[in-house]
Amino acid sequence: MLAFAIRRAFQSLIVLLVVGLVAFSMFNFVGDPIDSMLGQERTGADIERLRTQLGLDQPFPVQYYRFLESAVQGNFGISYRLGRPVSKIIAERLPATLELAMVSAVLAIVFGVALGVFTAIRRNGWAANTVMTLSLIGVSLPTFLIGILLIYLFAVELGWLPSFGRGDVVDLGWWRTGFLTQSGLKALVLPAITLGLYQMTLIMRLVRSEMLEVLRQDYIRFARARGLRDRSVYFRHALKNTLVPVITVTGMQLGSIIAFAIITETVFQWPGVGLLFINAIRFVDIPVMAAYLMLISVMFVIINFIVDMLYFAIDPRLRVDRTGSAQK
Amino acid sequence: MSQETKGQNHQPATSPGETSQAGNRLTRAWSRAAGSDFIWSFKRSPVAVVSFLVALGLVLGAVLAPLFAPHNPFDPATLNLMNGFSSPMQPNAFTGEVFWLGTDDQGRDVFSTILYGMRISLFVGFAAVAFAMVLGVTLGLIAGYVGGWIGAVIMRIADVQLTFPGILVAMLIFGIAKGFTPLEQRDEMAIWVLIIAIGLSEWVQFARVVRGATMVEKGKEYVQAARLNGRGAGGIMIRHILPNVLGPVLVIATISLALAIIAEATLSFLGVGAPPTQPSLGTLIRIGQGYLFSGEWWILLFPSVTLLALALSVNLLGDWLRDVLNPRLR
């Protein structure tokens, strides 16, 4: 277990170093920092001085090391567009994105697993078939169209929910939350559904196909022969054994929820890091882009690491296989 | 046999005098094709037939847009601002002109803008998939056949990229490429940048599948025979292995096309894709979203429905193709 964990941690580190290299290259090769910092009237001596001051005269590995050093400390320089430290801007906006992603993830998992089990058990029922057909449309429907559709239905036609923004937020010092006010909760509903729907359909389809696979196996027949109730067979015996692939895919999907939040945040003008990133791309604001890239890859790597560990803890068969292959 | 079939396609067009003979051969080829498993399962699947017809209709509409479109939305001379905000199927209050699907704020016919917008969407989609396919298949062949440290590096890059959702990769590449292009050329270059960004975000699937298939093919006798004949690695990869790994590539290409169309629409909708001077379906939806609250629903609805029909039909075709060509990919 420990050897496996160390190996995975090492791989994660390599991923981060590669992404760091990409972010670093963005700083270095897209546009000239000397150009953006010095005005029109500059002398050769000015350029030399700034070059030494910024460390641009150092060899590439040294520069990269310095970049990593300041990145680890959360220092990504100053946004070209907003003129403020990038780390501060991101820290202000991160809570909005995390709250949205969290609620969407919970919605996706709860409804995804429940509907997946339901459609697998009532395989040929009309309700299950309807859900399956709808899910096919859900997979093909781009996220932003779902958002627009929901806005049209619930904000424009019915007027029940707000169509943009985060509502009133409560400042907890370092975290501004929308969970504590009524308008904040109301504003959360449509974006969370928009963001979670795609993931929900994916989880649902996966749970369904895994359940169907498992329900065919002998031990389920034995469990039935023993006279166990349906409920026990489905949930204690079958669902438990579908969990390994479900957890893997769900874990990966959690990562992409944060990325897909970019789209949802733009549709609903949700003041999170995704909206920040899109505006950074539009105005070629390199420091913000690089910082967002690093932030999101750290999140992805952590999520993947946890998923791998869970995977290992849940399925004893894998443990035997992995250690076996490691010893070879 | 393949030469014969090729000849038949050209015959009727080039020599009209021999129509009966050529027609004969054509019918024979047709009956042979119609008897194949492929066509048989196509005809058996109503979903595949309907999606094929929908996709074909949309592609034809886009390609032949200059013929079908009642107006050219990019020719300012044909526009009349008085026609702005006409409702669908109703005569305009000022000019009395009727537009099937209404007009937008500048009096552009929505039906025509959709046809022209679809051209951009489909062009970007096809070009991006072609780019991703060439890149992915090449790298996959090399990684599978040559292997060694080159293969390891290629697959490592693929793994790292796969950690991130494609749309994010595409956005990032778009942003970086935008930084490289000079300010005055950004709008012109946007389409090409978009193709490269989406293409680079989708090559991994091709590379992984081709690598796996290549490693299987590599051990077979015909490859050993070719090697003993003294063929070089490049020749073996292209002439011998490539034709045998094309089945799954075709499936992935179809599914990637749907993904690329949606990715393009998403990027353009977010304002980091096709410029307003060359609006794709995504750009049209973005423009339409601005009129959601003021009641001009047609500017938003029709482009959205078109995009949905396009994505759904290509997706369903891809699903069907996967089931027919390679049941293992399920």
C-alpha cells in the first residue's frame, strides 16, 4: 500500500512539474515581460538592469526553479488586466466556484446513482426507458444550452429563480458564502443543476451498465436462492460490487466539474474563477491563465490521488494484483 | 475489386454513350454493397437511418448555403436595418418582407445566418478532427511500432493531457495562440487557431487506440513477413499496419466530430472562438442569448435547435458505427 502510494505521489509530482513547465513557458514566450513593464522610452541600460532584476539573464533551469519556488508560495505576479496580485483575485473568487462545484457534485452523485440503480432494476419499464432516452439527449446537449433553457424556463417564463449572479453573500472573513442567505441559495439552484446534469447522466449510465453486469453473476442468483429480499440483493450485494468503476469515473468527473464550471459561470455570470479564466483568455492575461492552470492541475492531481487510494482500499482483488506485479 | 468499383463511379459521367453497360455495372456494385453486413445493419436501425438523413441534410444545407440561403448575411448591401427583429413567418411592419425564421437586430435573415454559420461550425469540426486524426494516428503508430523511449514519452504526454478535460485544453491553447498572433490579425486567424486548439485537445483518443491496435498487429505473421522482405519501418507502418487499425479510428473520428462541433460551439459561445465577422452556430447562440429577456426568442431558438440536431445526429451515427464495426469498444 505504501509503495503504491509513494509511486502514485511521484507520478502526480511529475504531472505538476510538466504543467508548471507549460505555465512557465507561457510567461516566457507569450509576449515579452520587458516590453510590458517598460514603456516606449527606454534605454539599453534600462533593459539590461530589468533583465538582471527579473533574473531573465539566468539559465533556463534556474529560471524555471525560481518560477516553481514562487508558484509554491502562491505568487503568480500581477494580472495584466486588473492590475492586482493574481493570488488575491483568485482567493476572492475561489469560494464561489467551490460552492457551486460541491453542490453540483452532490446532486450528480445522489441522483446519478439512484437513477442508475432504478433503470437497471426496472430494465424494461416505461419510466426507466424514458429516463434513458432523456439521458441520451442530456449527453448530446451542450452545457451552455442546458443553462439557457433553464434560464428561459425558470427565470424568464416562470420568474421563480434569478437568472444571474450569486445573490447575497455572507462574509466569513476568508470565505464569502452564499449558503446562508435565501437569495444566495436561490441563485445556486439553476447553475448547480446545469453543471451537475451532464455528470449525473454519465454516472447514471455507468451505474446502470455495471449493475446489469453484476446482476447476471452467480452470487446474485445464490443470494436470491437463499431467499433474501430484493432490497438486500440489490443494495447490499449488487450495488456494493459496482462501486469500483463508479468511484473511479466519479472522481475524474469531480475534476471536470471544476473545469466545466467555466461554461456554467459564463452563462449565469457567476463570479467564480471560471469566469475570471474566460476573461483572462479573452484579454490574453497570461498571469491569470497560468495561475488558473496551476490551481486546477493541483486540484486534479489531488483528486486523482485520492481516487486511486480509495480504489485500492475498496477492492481487495486489486491489492493482490498490484503488489504481485510490483514484486515481479 | 476496389479498382473495379472506382471505375464504375466515373464511368457514367465520362462516357454517356455506354450508359446501359455502366448502369449495369453500377447496379451490380449497388446490389453487392446493399447485400453487405454494413448496409444490412444500417437498414435495420431506424435510428441510424434517421440520424444519417438529418446529418446529410444539414451538411448539404451548409455546403450549398449560397444556393439555398435567401440572403447573404455577409453582404451588407443586401441588408436593410428596417427589417430588424422581424418575427418568423410574419411580414415586417415597415418593409412587408417575410422571413421564415425571422431576422436579428441588424435585419439579417436568421435562416441564412444559420446556413452560413453551420458552414463555419462544420468546417472547424471536420478540420479539427482531421488534424487530430493525422496527429494521433501518426504518434500512435510510432508509439506502438517503434516503442522505446519515444513511445514512452508520447504516451506520458497523452496521459498528462488526458487528466484535463478536452475543452479546458482547447481553451488554453486558444488563449496561448491568441497571445502569439498580432492584434490586427486575431479575427482572421481565429478560425485556424480554433481548429488547432480543438485538434490538439482530441488527438489523445486516436493515439491510444492506434497504439494498442498496432501493438497487437505488430506480432502477427504478415508484419514479420514484410519485415523479412526488407521493408522499412515507415513502409510497414503505413502500408501494412495502418489499413488494419482504421476500423476503430473511423469510430473515434465520428464521435470526435460530434465532440468537436460541441467544443467549437462552446468556445464561440464563451466568446473565445469564431469572431463576430465569421459567426458559427455558437456565436449565433451567444448573440441570441442577449435577446432572451426581450422576447425575440427566434434569434436564440433556431440556431440552438440546429446545433442540437447536428450534434445529436452525428453522435447517434457514431454510436451505431461503434456497435457495427467494433462491438468491443462498447
